[in-house]
Amino acid sequence: MRQRLRYDAAMAPVSDDEFAPMTESGPLVAELRRRIAAGPLTFRDFMEAALYDPRFGYYATHAEAMTRGGDYVTSPEVHPVFGALVAKQLIELWRALGAPARFDVVELGAGGGLLARDVIARIARERECAAALRYRIVERSGALVGRQRRTLDEIGHAADVGWCEDLPEGIEGCVLSNEFFDALPVHRVRRDGDRLREVYVAREADRFADALGEPSTPALAAYFDALGVQPGDGCLAEVNIDAARWTERIAASLIRGGVLTFDYGYEAPDLYAPWRGDGTLLCFYRQSVSSDPYVRIGRQDITSSVDFTTLRATGERAGLLAAGETDQAEFLVRMGIGAGLAAVAQERPQLEEYFARRNAVLDLIDPGKLGRVRVLLQTRGIAAGARLSGFAGS
């Protein structure tokens, strides 16, 4: 899921004493303790349970956290113009495919459903594209599916959307995601000289704690060997093997079209730079940030930055062309967000409303906030030179 928008760059971290143990999911903690009694867990398995346990995990129990008043804020929550401009890019992609009678949009992990709502509402204005649109959401959380349905019911389009727990086959159109890859469970490692060690989760008195051990899989060393990059000596780092596997599966499912990814992340040399001693793992709770995943278990979000070098290279090996890459600020400017801001002024709303809408739009392109989100377009079966405005000149 994700390094979220921070409205205050100097946001104070959450202290361990601020929230009582009642903020943890007791049943989930008990289950993790039972599993660890048989031996330490990889951090990946711990994070998988904390976020995705179908009964007690964060996404099963905190569907309302993905709002302005919840734990974090993502671009669709800031202003509908984000979804409208993403839809504009999707319409261009549909045209680049020859305006087919069927156009799949498969969204991975749709959160509260706001991006789907705003994309569908904008495409509805393009009659032929709207008739071709087949929108599906890949979502594991029943609670989130319920919230997404309610959101789409607001515009009368819930019946036009399909839900599935896994990636469908035979996609002709676009696989779309916004802060999906950064919420996938990650292995954590530390390099000690020439030796790569893995971070496991063990019990230490009444709480969970890191424990170093031998790598659980040779895939961890192979990951860095393929990059030709290693974490700095003594540095912690995350390895998102699941992100590479999802990219392989997406490529296998996409017959033709695009993969449009919005996420926080870096190129590998920056992500694994020797000055990044503690890695990028972050936790979010009530719009406050910490780096301790062992508190508020099942009650806080856990994210890490995406390795875009591996995401791109994995796609290329699977037959996807890296057609464009930029940041969200540049993407939205190219798609016409400036014209949208001018239109707000021409509408002459009340002064307070004008500044609220203006500030929301500026948040989307602020390089210190959501503007720094990376945007990657990978394609298959699209002619060179096709008009894709968000990546013009990239």
C-alpha cells in the first residue's frame, strides 16, 4: 500500500506509550505468537498476516481507514480530478488500441473505490468508450469490497463493475494500480560484509522483535545479483519478491494494452543506497507515522517503497515494453491539471471553497507530497508513436 501523503512534513512519530495495547488485534497477536512458538517467522509472513489475515488483518478490519479522517490519504481522496485525468489517459489508451468494442480496466486493490468511481464517471462522458468499458476490481478484503460497492452505488455504477480475488485472464485494455505494490508483504534483510542475513520475527518477553538468521530462500541473494546492486554494509533493506511475481502474472494475463502503475518508490541504486541504513519500512496510524511494525498489530498500515528498476526489468523479461515513466506531478500537468485549476477560478466559487479546491489540486502535484509518486506505463501491442499524453517526451 504505501507511503502516504503527509500534510505536515514535520509530523511527529507515534510514541509507543501513546496508544494502549487495546489498539492491537488480540486474536491476531495470539495467532502470531502460536506460529512463532514453532520457530521465528520471516518478516514477509508476519506482514502478510498483519495486513491480509482474512479475519483480523488490517485490510479486513479497517476499511474506513482509507479516508481523509483515517490513517492516511491517497490521491483519489484528495480530489476527483485525479481520477478524471487517469480516465483521460485510459481513453487515449483505448484509442491507441484502435477503439475496440471491449476495453478491460482491471484495478488492483481499489481501496475505498474512489478511483474507480471517478474513472467510470469521466469515461461515461465518452459514449463509445463507455460502451466498451469492462471495469473489474481485484480485491481480497470482503470489507473493502463492501465499501467499494457503496462508493460506486453513489453514482449508480456498482452493477457495472465486477469483483474478483485474483487477476483475471485474457485482459485487453489496462491493468491499473494506485499504491498497490508498496503494500505487498516484503522480506527484510541486512548485509553484514559479504554476508546477506534475513530479518525474522521472534518473541522477546511480551513483544515481537527482530531476529537475524540465514536467508529463507535463495531468491533473496538472486534478487540483488540480478540488480547488480547490494544494500550498504550494515544496512537494513526490503525485498519485494511479491511485486516481481505480480508483474509476471500481469504480463501473462495481458493480451494487449497497458499496465499503469502509481506508487511510491525509487530506482534500485537509490533504494538500496548505503546511506539508507534503516530501509524504507513505514507504518501509518491515524495519519501519524512510525517505523515500528510490532505495535498496533492489525491496526496500522505497513508499507515499503517500490523498486522500480526490478518492476520495469521484470516486465521487460515478460514481454512488456517500458513505454514511459515519470512522476505524478509531471503526469498530471501533461494530462491538463492546470486547465482544471483555471476552470475552478472561472467558476467563481466562494473564496473558502476556491482555496480548498485549489490546495487539493496543488497537493496532487506538490513534489513534497503526492507529486513525487512514480508513474510507470508498460505496454504490449500498442503502436510506437501512439498518443499517450501523460508520458509525452518521457
